[in-house]
Amino acid sequence: MSTLAPLRLLREPWNASEGNQSNATAGAGSAWCQGLDIPNELFLTLGLVSLVENLLVVAAILKNRNLHSPMYYFICCLAVSDMLVSISNLAETLFMLLMEHGVLVIRASVIRHMDTIIDMLICSSVLSSLSFLGVIAVDRYITIFYALRYHSIMTLQRAMVTMASVWLASTVSSTVFITYYRNNAILLCLIGFFLFVLVLMLVLYIHMFALARHHLRSISSQQKQPTVYRSGSLKGAVTLTILLGVFFICWGPFFFHLILIVTCPTNPFCTCFFSYFNLFLILIICNSVVDPLIYAFRSQELRRTLQEVVLCSW
């Protein structure tokens, strides 16, 4: 049964005694509490699809000079984060399949080192994905509300500093998480960061859509057409809202899982919820699969470049 390495650490609550867990499991022994047995092949397939899609997004942004802007650089970093999820999933699944079939024999010490590396990859990707979604939302907010000053506010140098800071902070934070993952305070920090980013983006998008509604009303009353620049900015806000919704649906169950580990590790309902852990992992990987599709279909420039990349017309 496949799991992403660092998430495997959180499959079962550690702050509950073995006896209490057994009692909770016995009390929650209904059929729907048995969980799902998801084959390794499904993890492998989704990982491959996600890896190819995100590689195409990165290649398209690097290829097209019209996409060399802070917004698309942030999107590129988000795609790299999704690639890290895919790579870690592929690496672990491949090794598990090879060991299950006796093709590969690895010492326990080597496996522990491999787990640590995969832990670093997946934890960094989780934190960086959250961070870049927040950064992209702020970037869109500046584009809409400070359009005339955008290029002086979000310079290329500041964008580079922002990206470097996010990756550095994600790496350091993931190291702390892996070292102290059994501490509830660490889980609470992770949950708090997730909620902070969600609230930040929700507030920004509500403000942006309020402006969009006011703008459309003004256009309707004056019988004028919106400018291309403002129309593109509002379209970008809609795109990122879709991204936020997809991210929440895909990652929400996992973070709810963390909340239950902290609050009710021995409760029968919580025990049932824990048994669906593999489903939460599938949703996480699906987030990496869906994100590139949203980029391709919502951005005409990126879609055109993706077609050129696929046709190898470099």
C-alpha cells in the first residue's frame, strides 16, 4: 500500500496509547471504517501524468519571453513544487514495487536515508505550494489595485528575492517538521500556516471580485467595453480562485486529518477518518495533476506555447 514518505509518519496518531487505539478501532469497526486499498499502480500513473504536465508548464514559461514576468515566474515555481510531489511519489512507489517483487534488495539503513530525502522533497513542496499560492494572490492583487505602479512595486529583483526566500523557508521548515513531527506544536504550526494562507487569499479574492463587480456595473451603465489590461487582470483573479478551490478540495482532507490527530486521536469517528489516509494522498497528487490543466486552459498565451512545446517547434 503506497504512501508518500513524510505523510506516512502521520497515518496514525502517536499521542494515543496502543490500548486506546485498539479500543477505538474496535468501536469503529463498521464497513465504512475499513478504508480504501489503493494500488501502487494508481500512485505511479498519477505521478507520471503530473510530472509530464508540470514539466511542460515550466518549459513553456522558459521558452516564451512574453511569459517572463513575475506572475508567470511564481506560477513556474508552483509547477516545480508540484513536480517535487510527483518525483517523491514516483521514487517511493517505484522502490516499493521493485522491493515487493524481489527485484531490489536494500539495507534498512539505506531505506532510512531514502525516506529522509523523500521527506524533505514532499514537505518542502507542501510548504512552497502554499506559499506560492499566497504570493500569486498578492501579485494579482497588486496588479489590479496598483496597476500603474505594479512594475515599480513588483520588480524582477523583488520577485527573485521572494522566490528564493520561499524556497529557503520551505526547506528549513521541512527540516524542522521532519525532526519534530511527533510534537503537536509542530502540527499546529503547519495547520495554522495553511489556514493563514487560505484566509489571506480568500480576503484578497473577495476584494478583487468586489472591484470586478463594481467595474462591470460601471461598464454597463456607461455602455463601454473594458480595457484589455483590466480584463486580463480580472481573468487572472478568476483563474487563481479556481486554483485555490482545487487546492482546498485536494489538501483540505489531509489538514483535517492533522487536526483530528491533535484533537481526538482515540475517538471512533476520528479512527474511521484515519483509515482513508490513502484517499487523501490521492487527492494531494490529483492537485498536482489538475493545476497545469488550469494554466493551459485559462491562459491563451501559455496554451499556445504549450502547443508549440508539445509539437517540438522550438
